[in-house]
Amino acid sequence: MIFFFFKAKTIYKVHSPFLFRLIQRVLEQPLTYYEEKAIQEYQNQLSKSNQFIKKLDRGAGSLVKGNDQTTSVKHLANISSASPFKGRMLFRLINEYSLSSILEFGTCIGIGTAYMAKANSSSKITSIEACPNTISLAQKTLDHLKIKQVELINTTFEEYLGQLEPSQKFDFIYLDGHHAKEPTLAYFNKLLPHMDAAFCIVIVDDIYWSKGMNEAWKTLVKDSSFQLSLDFFQFGVLIRNSALSTKEHYPLIQRKFKPWISGFFSN
């Protein structure tokens, strides 16, 4: 975290017009939308829940992979779900670019899903989750927030990829499931043909989760079909934009964390 802090750039160190606007309207946007507040309030309720469920976890972070384990809804809301910062970023990226064909790997209890859905009411979201009990909680989240445009699919990522129609294209993909190097790279490569050719954003969650995940992220940053990669520490963002001619990578942080760097002293 300390190394990231020192290398991270603020809006004042960015010269690309496209990226400057993205930071200004997504990362530095001071307004909080009503939709964001409603999701945060519901997540707050869940964070105080005393309910426990059996969770079938086939991804990283599981103590016993492939077996039932008891976990609390409180833990899922506080630890496993999208943080307010991450949720805002998901919401605002989709909202800013009016993205409409969205795929999520790892629904959990539907908090991140809700942020994405509220960002564009005309979008279609497909969310994949292997655990039937967490996907049941996710459906309750969506029902509570009156979200209709999400298709929750209770299956593994591998099974879903095996039945994905060749013609299916996505302009926003959120990889938040199996936090390990080999599966992350495998899912990404299988999804490459399904990414919109002109404009697509891919979010890779927890890029500093482990050495393996960081290695996976560094590999993805080099992918030549994406012109821009952004490191926000909690997650990474890959952007394919056919209008951009150069390939760039930036670790980014909000300017409030480096107040001594301003427009006047930016050079």
C-alpha cells in the first residue's frame, strides 16, 4: 500500500484529455447520487445482520474450497461485497459511458451488481455465482432496490463460459470471483472474443490480493488490445477505446490524499 501511494498519480499529473475527463467525472466527482445512497443504506442494514448461511465457495478466500462452510451475512456485507468507493466507481464508469451489456463474475449478495444496475436502467446485466445461498440473498438485494434488468445465473464461471454464445458481446465486465492468477487469466482470455471491439471496460478485482493476482494484473496490463490500464489499488481497470492511439498505464489516487500536489505545482 505504501509503495502504491508513492507511485500513484493524481489528476494533475495526467495529460490525456480522455483520462483527465474520466478522473474528473468518475474518480473526483463530489456528488453522491440518490441511487448510491439507497444501496449503501441497504448494505448498512445487511452489515448488522445476525443471519448465517452455508456458502459453497469455489474461489479464493475459501477455507475449504468446494465444500459448504458457514458464514455470516454480516461478513459478506462488510468484507466480501463492494466497498462504497468501489461501488461508486462501478456506478460512475457505467453511467459516464452509458454501458449497457454487462457481465459480472461473482455476484456474492448483489451489492456490486446493484451499483452497476442503477447506473443505467436500460442495461442488461448477467451475473454469475456458484453458491445458491448467496445468489438467493442477491435476489433479495435486487428486489429490495427494485432492480429488474439483472439475470442471476447459479453456475460456475467455467460452465457459463462453455455455453456462452459466440455472438455475445459485452462492453463492461467485472471479474470478482476466483482470486488466483491462472483462473483469472484463463477467464480473461476466454472472454476476449466477447468484448466489444470499439469500447469495453474490464474491472479486475483485488489486484493486490496475493502475489499471483498481482502477477495476473501485470500480465493483463500488457494486453495490446487495451489502450489504457488504471490501478486503483483495490482493483484494476482495463479500457479498450478504439479512439485512443497510444497505450498508457497509470496508478491513480484521489487528489485529497496528495493535497500538496495541485495544478499550480503539478510539473
